[in-house]
Amino acid sequence: MTAIYNLRTDGLNHRITKFIDGNVESSYLVAPNQCTCPRSAHPTCRHRQMLPELLARNLLDSPLFWDFDRKVSCDMNGNVMRITVPMKDEYLEGIQQRVDTAHWNLTGK
């Protein structure tokens, strides 16, 4: 089965956990510029690449998982799922600002 990941936080730290066939294979603390995985000494690792993807899709503390290879959210069985978790207010405000700006530019004002 394909590896799937989830992202959890304790309020201070982010932890990405890898699951294979429903079992935990590994789990690492991760930040944009560091990770506790074996590749931590390298410029990047899969977990540091995943962190912004998971955050952008609001998968933090979500019941959904992330399939890194397919770039889709999924359930524990790897079935592709639509993200139905409510988006954070800051994210929605950012979208609204982009929409307002686009409207402003389209009207020529």
C-alpha cells in the first residue's frame, strides 16, 4: 500500500506521521527549516516539502491523510477524499483579498 501521512500539532510543534497499511511507520517533528528525520542534515526532506502542502490544504489536525506521491488528501485506506474541513479564517480572508483585488483590477479602478 502507498504511504500516507498526517499532520498534528501540540500547539507549538508540528509532527508528520507516516502510515503504511494503517500502521505507524515513522513520526518526526518538522518545521520549515528543520526536521528530526534521518535526512535532517540535508537541505530538505520529504517532511519539510510536505509541511506547506499540508498547511495550505488545512490538513493540520484533520481526520484526513495526505498521499505525497499522488498529491491528494485521502482516508486511512488511501481513498481520495475531498477536503471538507472548514478553512481557517485567515486563509479565507486571504482569498477574499485576492478576489477583491482581482475585481478592482478588472473594473479598472
